[in-house]
Amino acid sequence: MRKYIVDMAAPALTARSLRQLASVSLCCGALGLFFGGCASEPESHVVSAPPPPAPNRAVTTTTVVNTPAVVVGNPGYVTTAATPAVSTVVVTQAPPALQQEVILAQPSSDYVWIPGYWTWRSEQYQWMSGHWALPPGSGSVWVAPRWEQQGNAYRFYEGYWN
């Protein structure tokens, strides 16, 4: 008799378990569709502009001048210093026109305005904004950086204090 009661209870427990499992599966499936999105929806690719042109060739060379500077102070003591390496950038594309800049208020009368300029970085022209700078010494004059055309290429000369 005991075995018969257990056998009768087993189908009832199984049917109840199946209904609960079906409810949980339905809820989980709905949540999966809600959060996962529709699997048949195509991927969206928004293109706002044509691709950029192929990068222009730029040649960067480093020139080292090996002429030492001799500084004589005491006849028994002579110091030599090597000239630093100079980097030269040559690009086959003309630089863009200079940008108009708003010159901010001068911090003090000692400061000098350094205008903005185009430089070559990461295979493209990049604008370097103008700024106020303190000269390294009284009477120092800023020589602005510049691009000079040489045949079909353009060579960049760094700015410096003179």
C-alpha cells in the first residue's frame, strides 16, 4: 500500500514541477530576448564621411653635427661640448593655411606671444596653438617655425629663441 501511495504521488509532483519549470523558462526566455535584442536584426554601420585619403609620405631625418664647441675659461682647463642632433621633417603635401587665433591677455609685460603653426605628427598636419612664453633671457627674439618648399616637397624648420 505504501508503494502505491508513493507511485500515485510521483505523477502529481512531476506535473507540478513541469508547470513551474515551464513558467520559469518562459520568463527567462522573455528576459533574454528583452536584454539580448533580436538575433535576426542586421548590424548597423553608419558612415558619415568618406574614408580619409592614404597617408602622404613623410621623411624624417636626423642630422648630427659632430663639430664640438670649445669653451676656454682658464688656460689650464678646456671644455668641449657636442652640438645637439637636429631633426628635419620633409613632407610631400603642402601645409594648410595658417589659422586665425584669438590672442589672450598678456600675463605680464615680460611675456612674448608665440603664434600658432602647423606641424607634422602621426602622418598628418596638426595645429599647434599660439601661446604666451617667457623668453630665456632679456633681448631674446623668437624665430617662428616655418615650412619651405624644396622642389615637390616641403621642409619644416623648428622655431627657436635667438
